[in-house]
Amino acid sequence: MNLQQLRYIHEVARRGLNVSDAAEALFTSQPGVSKQIRLLEAELGVEIFTRHGKRLVAVTEPGRAVLAIAERMLRDMDNLMQVGDEFSNESAGSLSIATTHTQARYALPPVVREFMRLYPQVKLSLHQGSPRQVCEMVLDGSADIAIATEAIAEYDELVMLPCHQWNRCVVASPRHPILREQPLTLEAIARYPLITYDDAFTGRSQINKAFLGRGLKPNVVLTALDSDVIKTYVSMDLGIGILARMAYDPEEDRKLGMIDAAHLFESSTTRIGLRRRAWLRGYVYAFVELFAPHLTRRMVETALAGGGTDAGL
């Protein structure tokens, strides 16, 4: 048995049991992958995959157990490599952040600027996607940190660290009557065409919950994946918008009026997601603390080790 065989079965499972795709991702041949899987199965005395002819069609029950152990072993191997890197060069390397558009555009810029000043030898990359996509990026190893509002809490394999609470505002063309509503109510909002986030993004569930709680059905005419798109269509007077308060800038958004709506919706929490029991480079802890100063290295290490997954704000 060797680590390469574990990599092969792990990658085949990741690629939906497509041996050709797994071989291509691992820069090897399909027959070589198939042979090594057979050798591993022979040594273990169990079939990891169910076959139909030469095709793999399912994972067997013992195969699921083998794959789970293989994934843990491969992660531990990655952690060993990280330990070596950590102590051979503490201030150089790479850091990959997976996040949503709103966080990347409005919450992260000052953090990224300060991090780049402190760690000029670290190559930083930002990947944008839906909350579920950013979580999957961390789980499959293509990103180190997930930053999102929704979805992170649904992944047991991720340690969830709450960072900031935020709420919403309503934006509209400057002369729109909604801006004169005092106090602003959900009933008033529901009278107008509404532009807001897609269901998978940025606290949309809190918006739905608020209207449902009052027995209202808002007239959502357009949904978008990010705040800038919402503001673009609101500025065309196609409807009023509900968006994250952090996404409204009085200087940049002079063509829009804004009224705070925090009293109408439950607040949402931005969270950092880290792979459970991962070994993190020192500068990763530094980035986390820059983004959320209450999340010290000691607190994050405790959470990663299983000593709690919901550090208080």
C-alpha cells in the first residue's frame, strides 16, 4: 500500500468515478490508475468500487470507509508539508481566499491591503462564487479560507468562525417615494417591484423570512448574484433594491438614495470557514485576525482542534 494509491482512489471518487478524468488530473495513464486500484483492493481484501464491465459505477460500503480514511491520511500528508514550509520560510508562500462578491468587493479590500503590506512575499488569490461553491473550494483543497454568510454552518467538515454581523438597506432612485417612508415598513416595500439577491446569496433567507412572517409576498422582479448588479438596475428605476448595508457608499452611489432597513430584518453573520484539523501557516492566522480581530491564533487553533466551532463575536 502507498500514498499514490490513496491519491488515485480519492481523485477517482472526486471525479464522479471517471477514471480517465482522474488520470488526467494526476498526470498519469488510465490503465495505471486502474491497475493501482486493483492492487490496493487485493491488499485490503475488499472491493472499493462496484464495476459494470470495465466501468466504475458505485462506491461499495467498505469503499466508503476506505475513502474516508484515505482522505484523512492525504490531508495529514498535506499538513506535514505545511509544517515543513512553515518553519523553513515563515513569511513566504500562497494564500487562497474563496468568498462571495459582496465580501470581496466591500469587506475585504482594507484587509487585503494591510495583509499585502505585512506579507509582501505571500501570493494572495481571491476566488468568487456562491456560498456553497466557496465552501466546496476549501473542502477540495483549492482554497484555504472560505468567507461567506450562508452555507458554511451546513458543512460539518468546516470549522465555523463568526466574524461580523451586518444588516440591510433599501436603495432606490433619489425621488422614489419609498425613501420618504417614516418609519420604513415591510408593507411599504412590498408595494413596489423589488430587486435583490439570488436565493443562494448574502442573507437572502433572512429577507424571505421577514416577509413570510408578516404574511407578505414581495414582488421580486429581478435577482442578481452581487450588489453592484442590483444597484445598476435600481439606478435604471426598474425597482427598489434590498442589499447589504456595507454595499452602499454615499460617494460612489450618488445616483441612488438609501434608507436603513436593519429594524426589519434579522442580522446576518459573516463567517470564516476552515477545514477541520487543518495545519495553517502563520500568515493564515494573521489574515484571519486582520479580518476579525477577536479571532486570535489561539482561539482559531482551539477551534480547529475540536474545542468549539462557534467563537463568539
